[in-house]
Amino acid sequence: MDAKRSAIAQIVQQTQALYQKTIGAWRNAWQHAISATSPDRRMLYDIYDDIITDLHLSGAIDQRKDMVLRKAFFITIDGEQSEEALATFESTWFKDFLSYALDSIYYGHSLIQFNEVRTGFDGLKEFASVELVPRKHVSPEYGTIIRTLGDDPSRGVSYREGVLKDWCIEVGKPRDLGKLLKCVPSAISKRNALAFWDEFAQLFGVPVRVVKTSSRDSGEINAIKNMLENMGAAAWGLFPEGTELEFVENSKGDAFNVFDKRIDRANNEMSKGILGQTMTLDSGSSLSQSETHLEVLHNLVEKDADMLRDIINDKLLPLMNAHGFGLERARFNWNNDTQYTPAEQLQMEQMLLNAGYEIDADYFAQKYGVPITGRNQSLQNSFFA
């Protein structure tokens, strides 16, 4: 792809600095990001990239994203479903685009770049790839891309005008900082609690070995020290006569409530921030409560799906048509027909057969990959009984 048409090719990327994140650093980064005169999100994105390594947080995001990405969809041309148009979207580049677009919910404004158009193995046009323009180099307030971090964004390369306009789609509002902003305090607190718990375990998790000796010989004392240091899992030592060895057990019993409860609370807060509830990621206490929480998640998923549908129809399809995809009368929509689990499908099929309805044998042959040549009359009346 021509470098002039690539936002990423014009960027000088630098290695991200890893440093300990604190609540104070988060507030400072937030303040820089919302500055009215010189907004700068670099420090905030560093914190986002750090907390996203939290397994609970990333798991919550993956759960919400996956429920959207699993949804079936269809393409219509003049109101009629088109299998040929649908095949254009059953490609890796489109799945990548959906994933990047959904990430804007958590990171805030995102700029997505499409690379060169080519003809695929099936003869249909496709984009070679789709990439996320590094967020630190994007200034949504000015609509520009900066080549080197620290450059004046007002003098950057515009992606809303000129050649880049036909190769980029921006998702999210310019000043949107995403849902991760509210998750930072809980993620940092959880990490601190885990670190303090590890320190507690080192100090009080293992019985303290106390040695009493009447010897004043420095050689014997050093020998005792070496034996204590080298006891390890063997838990034995050869001490001089008159030496007493005592194991002092820790009497503190509230470490679980102090640390684990704080970690659990942090996880719950992050679940609420991403999923709107807690039970679809953690165990619930009752069926009625879990069903209510699942309904909350489904509402969020439908909201995300509506956002994607609008972006595809209002931004992606016009960009595709500008590059000759020939989908001027096409519209994207989700297939909201009832989705059944494999067990529910089997039960439904058996119910229809037992009710006497005739089902085309090709349906079973294609679904289960079993060649069907005809009916076995001797088993016909008893097989589905």
C-alpha cells in the first residue's frame, strides 16, 4: 500500500515504558487527557495497557465482545437477502474490523485503517488487512495523526481530509475515553492487594524458626546461621549441644478477609463496569438472580450490536463502495431469529419428527455430514419413538 495512503506508515513507533501505576498517576493521566488546551492521552493509554493484563477484567471484556461477534448477520440488496454480498463480509478483515470497533467501547475513540484492495481466492474483492492506528499517535480532538510522540497535534496529518479519509474509519466520539477509565481504580487496588497478600505470606505464612544457644563461639554461631538458611524443605539441622530450636506459628487469621474480600470486591466492581452485573462471570446465588443478570448483559450486547450495525451502514459500506465493491444498495443487519443450543435443536427435531412432520433428508445430511440414501421401512415406525 502506498505510504501516503497509510496512517501507520507515517508513524515513528516507540517502545512503551512500563512503570508502577498508582491512583495518583491515573488522576494525573486523566487530567492530561481532558485538557481543553493540549489534550494528551499517552499516559492514560499506558495505564489502560497495564490494567488490561488483569485476567478478570480481560475476561469480562472478552465475554461481552464474544457475544456480539457470535451473532449471525445478513446483507440485503434492495431489501432482499443476498448470499453473494454476504460472502464479501465472511472474511478475516471484516472480523478484525468488528473487533477493533468493539474495542472503542473500552478504550474510547479508535481509528481503524484499511489496507489495499485485492481479489480473493473466491474472486470477490477484499481488503488485504485492517489495522488499528496506534492510539497514542491519534489526536481525535484535532482529527490528526502525529508522526512522533510529543509533536504538536494541530500540525499533524489529517485523517478526516485528503487521501487518508478514504482509507480510515473512526469509531467513538472524539472525547470519549472508554469504560476502562472507570475500571482503573479497582484494577490498581486489586493489584496492590495481591502484592500485599504475597508480602503477608512471606512474613507470616511460614513458621518462624527461633534458635536459642548458650554458645558464644562465633564459629558455632555462624554454623547455626548457615544450617538455618540451608534447612529449606528438608527441615533438619545438626546443631551444637545446648542449642534449642523452636518453630513459632503465626496466630494471625484475618488475612483471607482482609485481602481476598478486597480482591473479590474489586472484581465485582470491574464486572459491573464492563458487564453491568456480576453473575455471568462469577457464580450466582439463585436462578432468578442469574437470569436477571443475564438479561442485563443481553441488553448491553444488543446495544453494542446496534452500534456496529450503524457504523457498517453509515461508514463501512460507503468506504467499500468508494473502492469499487459495488454494494451501493446494500444494507447490513443482524439475524435476530431464535438461536438454539445443540441440545435444544436435537429436541426440536425429534419433536417435529414424532409429530409426523416430514423433513427433507438433505437437511440432516448437510447438518450432520451423514449421506442419506433412503428410508429403512422396518425401523421407520420405531426409530423416533
